[in-house]
Amino acid sequence: MSRHQEIFISVHNGRAFVSRHIRDDDGSFTWESAINVVELEADAVAAVQAQGGDISQDGNYACPAEIVARAHWHSDNQSHHQ
């Protein structure tokens, strides 16, 4: 089974979270925030603002490649330890 992921910045309650959806071929999906979300938050806020967004309004925004490259994911760590 293949997996398709989408990484984005999710704004909720005035915070910016680097997050991802992982969709499997069977239609199921998983959502998670990066485990280093606090470390990435200031850059995520800047990216939202650069896109004309405002962190006072909930929504999803594109996540720049330089932030994607720095994100670490819990499910990736689990797969390496099994």
C-alpha cells in the first residue's frame, strides 16, 4: 500500500502548527503535528504572514520547503524503531 502526504501550516487559536495528513490508498488518513512544532512555530507564523494570512484566523497554508525540511514526525520515528 502506498502513502501520500501533504505538509502544511495549520493555524488554530492564534498558533501556527507545521502539520501533515498522510493518506493511504484505502482512503484512510492520519493527521499529526511535527514533534518539533514549537521550534518551527516562529518561522511558520512568518510564512503565514508572507502569504497574506493572519494567525488570528484559523486556516491552512502552504508550508515552505525550508520548514518542511526541518520538520520531524513521530510516525517516522516509530517506523525506524520497529
